[in-house]
Amino acid sequence: MQYGGFWLRLLAGVIDTLLLMAVLTPGITLVFGQSLAQSSLLAKAVSYLLPAIAVIIFWVQRSATPGKSLLRLRIVNADGGGTPTKRQLVVRYLGYYIATLPLFLGLFWIAWDPRKQGWHDKLSQTLVVRDPPNRRT
């Protein structure tokens, strides 16, 4: 298995963030209005909840978000490389919050970990691997 490294995963995250912003920002503004979208507690909750749901759905259905898919990355179970369980994927998403709390240390951990695991990967027992160019999803 070839692990997905820090810079490749960062690029996938940027792609996913831009896609989510492109979809969610107009929708939240349309529903809540410009001024309310910036201050409403409900709008803020929706802006955290919808991306979480979207990301987890992509992970369950494709083992990757669009950014990861574009870069031929996918999430696998660290024990054997199979498909992660839904529980693992939810833990992985929640693990992002833990990984970012101490100045993003848990995400930077990917750069020097031998298996390129961030804290969210370690908590959920997952890996991000790079697929060969000829693999079909």
C-alpha cells in the first residue's frame, strides 16, 4: 500500500473545502438571508452539520470525498486495508476536531508518521492510501 502523504491530503482537503463552500454558502444565504446567515446560531449549526453529513456520506459510499477521489486517495481500514465501518468513519470525522485542537498538531502528524496517519486516523483505525492509476472505482 502506498500511503497518502501530508501535501496530497492537504490538497484534497482544500478541494473539498472549496466545493463545500461553493454549494453551502449560496444555499445558507438563500435560506437565512445575507445578514442572518452571518449571525444566526441555526445557520452556524447548519454550516457545521451539513458538511459533516456530506463528508460521511461520501466516505461511506466511495471511501473518499471528491477531493480524495480526484487525487486517487481512499480511506481504508488500517487492519487489512478493507472498507472501514460506518462507526470508524464517524469516529474519524469527530477525530478531526481532536486533531485540530492543539494547533493542528494531529493533522501535521501525518507528515512524520510512518503510515501517514493523523490523530483522526489513529483514533478510527483507518489509513489513507493512494490507488494505482489503473484502479477503477
